Amino acid sequence: MQQRWDKPKIQSGHLYQLFAYLKNAEKLGGNFEAAEGILIYPTVHEPLTADLQIQGHRVRALTLDLRAEWSDVRESLLALI
């Protein structure tokens, strides 16, 4: 994440790269046409969750507190899918 005017911001390069993967998956057809993507960043100050629709693909960006117990981190990751 980046800070801009004291607000967290998704790094555009990460978003563009994820979108490129989604568009290439879309070309495979079938279930891949509606592929979803997730950007996961470590929590630094405050948690963030963003849910976007970009050209028919769901893109989520969120933070994960890596200071938590490993079992809690694992459960958080499993909850994403």
C-alpha cells in the first residue's frame, strides 16, 4: 500500500499486473472468464478492505495482520477463498 494525502492507496502497478493476469485467464474461457483477483498487503497502521469491479472481474485488496498468531493468519487466508 502507498500513502497519499494520509490515506492508504493501492499501488497501481500491482493492480495493473493483477488485471493483466485476469484478462489472460479470461481468454481461456469457461470458468476463467469470470476470474477474480486478490491483492494482499500486510497491515501497517490500520486494516483496509477494497472490493472493485473492473471490466467484469472482481478485484479485492485487503490487509492482513501478520503479527497475529499463525493459526489466525491461516484462518484469515482460508476465509478469503
